[in-house]
Amino acid sequence: MTDENIIESNVESTKKSKKVLVLFAHPSQNRSEVNVPLFHEAKMNKHVTAVDLYAEYPDFNIDIEREQQRLIDHDVVVFMFPLYWYSTPSILKEWQDLVLEYGFAYGQDGTALKDKLFLCALSAGGKEEAYQTDSYNYYTIRQLLQPLEQMAQVTHMTYIAPFAIFGSRTAREEHRVVEHRGKWTTLLNKLTTNTLNLEKAMRIENLADLCTSQGE
């Protein structure tokens, strides 16, 4: 390979790589069986910026300009959280209310987030079968997350399926933490190398399933 080809190859690789921002929100980390290990996994990826929102803003005094700059600097935005009463922990709602301003994220001239990827990485204490339209919770995870999907639509981001982990309260005793970390690492690698099949990622119910598909 000539020097010119090496340079072209490196440039092409740079074009393909994506910077991922993981906004982690867990108010009770000492009780976490899945989220904290996954957050630590994210911090090990050099193409990922992993932010612990409760650690950075214990008083909820969110630095709007700092957070907006983080969004500008990244290609993929991930909300990572345990599902609390079918929604996010409170600091993520506060973050949305303050950071996603008119004129920045939406409205006239509000195109700072246009074409960035957005997804949720979440854990649910209940089993997957409980999150069905004919079961205990009456709704699927994707249905429960529709307010966040609409947020992505309004802010011109590309919404893809959530990375959802079920049965998180018993992950350790069922020896599934390593499995969950493996799927999460696979997803991060696909996101940062820009090799995720977006067509499938937008229509599938759970990205964790896509990360175990053959040939993906």
C-alpha cells in the first residue's frame, strides 16, 4: 500500500467514526446491578464521552451552555437510565427542559441537533413479557418511550430503537451481567464505527436483539 493509499484509508476511517455522548442518570447507583457496569463500559471506549449527570449536577444546577456544546460535539446522543414509573429519572427531564432550548434544538434556527442519532439505553426491573400490550404493563417499551421519540422528532434527530435490558433486579443472581455488558459493548462499537444497520435499528423493538443477530 502506498503512502497515498494509507492516507486515504485513514481519512475514510475518520469519516466513518462517530462520537457518542452517553448521558447517564441513576439516582441510586449503590443499588444498580446493570446500569453502573454498563456506564463503566462506556467510559472505556475512547470514542465515547460518558457523563454521570447526578454526579456533575447534584444540585440540579445544569450548565446549559456546557451541555449544549457537548451535544454539538457529538454525533450520537444516548440517554442511559433505569426506567422509573415508565419514564426517566428526574434529572433527565430537567436536562431536557433546560438544555433543549428554542432556537438551539428546535424552532426557528434551532437545528443544532439535526441528523444526530438518538437512543435510550435503559433497564427495567420487570421481565420482558410484562412489557407487552396484553400483559401487566399494557405497553411495550417503545410505546412507553414515545415522548422521547417525539422529542427526537421535534429536535430533528434520528430516533432508533432503545437498548433495553429486562429483569435488571435479578441480573446478578441470574448471572446475566456479563451478557448485558457484551451486548452493550457490541452496540457501542457499532455506533462509534458507524456500522450499525440503521434501517433495522429504526424498526426493531429492542437494539439488544440486533446486537446478537447473525451477520450484524
